[in-house]
Amino acid sequence: MKKLLFIAVATGTILSVASCSKFSDDNQSDVVKTELEDGDFLKEEEIASNPCSFDYTSLLAPCAVVTESSSTFPKTVTIDYGTGCQDANGRTKKGKIIINVSGDMRTQGNTRTVTFENFYINDVKIEGSRNAENTGPNSSGNIVVKITGNITATSSEHSRSINFTRYREWISGISTCEIADDEFHITGSGTATGRRGIDIPINITEKIVLKPGTCKYPLSGKIDIGSSTRGVIINFGDGTCDNIAEATTKRRNKTVQIDLDTRRIIQ
């Protein structure tokens, strides 16, 4: 395992972001937010299951206190942000993230479970769980980690939730502790429920390509949200490393650009 800091963007976690006011349907807007917010506690998740020698705590927000139940696997890692502080992306975290890890996630059968205790990002409370299992090599000989989740985000205004199953195929770099040679492909689907209580399907229609050693953003891939005639398609690009994703509404064929750092519509 290595410095997997951004390997699961768009795998399903939901946190608070600026309102996507240019989308006319609030429910669609909620689901778009859902698909752009996954990286906000992936650093913590990967730190807990990493056997390589590296001081990952330096990558967390400055108030984070990391404790381990054991120096070897299996173990429970608790990351406690206390009353809160701001991380490198400008988001305030408080409360606890608790990660139970059975073993090195490069080994088939090992699992990792993430839960939360009074955990907030900005003013949004995160509840639920996220589970990962190494299911072994696929027909191409690449390790696949199956990720399932059931997450709810609650603000003072409303709640959003998502259930998902994603598959993270480890294309290259599994045998080293260096990040430079890593490549991952993400596939899968899920269902999100926005503020109106309507279930909306989510499908990755073109695999999301991640190379965290060279780019912290998805290089390419598409996510289809909604029905065949109503919803949004998120496009992460053609392989160029940049912080821009495009979101196109199906009904009106309107395309806007979204800043993946701030999660705000910029065009």
C-alpha cells in the first residue's frame, strides 16, 4: 500500500459544498455534489491501512490526533479532530473517523471499515459506513478492491444519502511503496437520495482513471446520474491533469464547469 491520497474520487461519499445554483432541480444538484466530494476523508482511510514507512500524519489537518490499537494488523485507527480545524483544502473537520483494518489491503480477503463519531466537515454531519474488501485478481491479473457504502450527510437545511458499490482496479504500482507508478480504474454504480426523497441512479459509464502520483484529480471518466432523459452527466476530461469537471444536464443539454477544489460552478 502506498500514498493513496486521491484514489477514490467519485466513489460515493457526500459532504457539504456550495450550492449548484445553475442546476434547476435541487435533487439533481444534491446528487452532483455527492459525486464530487469523495476525497475529503480518503487520506484518513488510506493512512490507516498503509504498511509502508511514511509519516502520513503530516498530511492531515494540524489538530488531528492519531491513535492505533496495535502496531500490527489487525488494528483500529482513530483519527480525532477534536473541536475542529481546517485541512489543506480549506474544509474544517471535527469529531472522529474510526477505521478498522484486518490487514495489508494488497492481500486478498483483507478488509477495511470506516465509521464516524460526531464527525463533521464544515457544518455537515457525516454518518454511516464505508467498507472495502480485496477481492483478489481479475481476469487481467489486477487486484480489485470492492467498496460498498451507506453514507448520510446532514446539514441544518436537509439530508442527503447514498448507497453504492464501486470497484477499484489496481492497474499498476502495487508492488512498490512509491506513488509515482500507481494507476487505478474505478467502476460501479449506486443510488442517491436528495432533499426531495427521490432515489436517483448513479452509474459510472466510462471508467474513472486515477494516477495519484502525477495528478490529484481524475484524468478521465464519466458518471451518468438520473434517467435516460432527466439528470446530469459528469465528465472528468480526456486525460489532461486539471481541476475541472464538466456537468451536462440531459433535459436542457446545458454544460457547466465545476472546480474540483472548491466544488463551485465556475462557468
